[in-house]
Amino acid sequence: MDLQEKAEKVEKETRQFFKNIKKNRMRELDDVVHALHEEVFEEIDCLACANCCRSLGPRLTDRDIERMASALRIKQQEVIARYLRIDEDNDYVFKEMPCPFLCADNYCSIYEDRPRACREYPHTDRKKFYQIYPLTIKNAGTCPAVFEILERLKKEF
């Protein structure tokens, strides 16, 4: 069974888990999730996976495009023309996936200047985690670390 299937199999249970958390325990959730984030990312090597870079197209801001252009030593308009398109939400996203900057060894060729959405993914170390848990449930089908964090969270809480 692949990760997406495993995530779909436990999705209903995970959604129910978040529904059952009492409002007064939501703040406590951050501390537990952040500790699990640290623990799981000690065990999981993103370079062995890179599913996010292969399948999730980040929303790119003007600042992201500026940083990428500087790193690539080309004009912003050239970054847009070569690599980007405007999606149905009127946001810039990559024309194609996997990410055009993903190398064969799963390293990012613009890692230091990668888009903000890439820097923050998978968001499991974010404050007020309870506000984004639906996104996290969705990300569990892409990121093995997210899947593991959610499974451990359900056992611990």
C-alpha cells in the first residue's frame, strides 16, 4: 500500500480525532505537534523522498520570483516565461511538475533561494497548528513525515 492509500485509509479517523479535541486543549496541541515534528524529522530524510517537489506546486509570490531570478542570474520576466504559469486562482505556480529545480539526487538547485511555500512545508512546526490541520491531513498523502506525525499524535493525545 502506498502512502496516499495509507493516508486515505486513516483520513476519517484523523478528522474525527481533531473534531474530538477539546477547545481548551488546542493550544497544547502546538507543543505536542512541534515536539513530534522534531522527533520525526530526525528519523526521516527528505532527500530520500522529495514527493513534495515531485507533486505539489507551490504558490509563488513576487518576492519568491525576485529571489529565484537573483539566484539564477536572470531577469524576473525570464523566470516567469521559462518556469511559471498563472493558475485558476490567479497565482503563479510552476508550469510543470516535478519542480524544475529538483535535481536527480533530490537536491534543490536553488535551495537557499527556494519559494517560501517550499521553505515552510509541511507546516507541522507552525504556530496555531489547529488552524491548518485540514491541510496537514491532506499533506499526509504526500509526505511520509506528516503521516507519521499525525499517527503519533493520535496515540499521544
